[in-house]
Amino acid sequence: MSDLAQVVSGLRQALDDLEKQLAKENPPADALEDFKSTLDGIRTHVLAFINAEDSADYHGTVNTFRLARTTQTCQNILTGFIDGTINTKTPGFDKFYSTVEETLEKLGALSS
């Protein structure tokens, strides 16, 4: 078995083990969010690796995927604001708001 096949096999086993563990207990929401974020990062890097023309293009491809996913997420959140399913009482709203404010500051500095 190649090194890559072993890594993939190990990841599958880890996900199977995690699924069994999740079925047995009710993990805290923060742990699930961290896990989701980690899987999302892995997904991004795998897609970038597959789609990059060469190794020099890899990091640019990762950033392109990250920006595209973030844009889609922000559009979905905007839809939630418009249709009323997301508001200031929604858990996580304050964290989202502060992240958007910080992002806007950084964007403003980039365009100056």
C-alpha cells in the first residue's frame, strides 16, 4: 500500500472511530464546531491539491477555494438575515459580527 493510500485509510478509520464515539455521547457544540472546521480545512487542501496546476499554484488555489466558500457562506447568512432565520439572538451572532468587523478593517487597510 502506498503512503498516500495508508494516509487515506487512516483518515477513514479515524472518521469511523469518531462517528462511533459521537453516537455514544453528546459532545459539546464547541468540539463539533472545531471538528467541522478541521474537516473543512482538509477538504479545501485536498481540492486545492487536486486542482492546482503545479506546486507553485497550490497556495493560490487554496486561497481561491477559501474565498469562494466564504463568499457562499456569507451569501447564505445574508439570506438568513433577509428571511429572518438569523438575527441578533441567533447563537454565534456576536462572534460572527466581530469577525465581520475585523475583516472589514483588514479589507480597508488593503485598499488604502
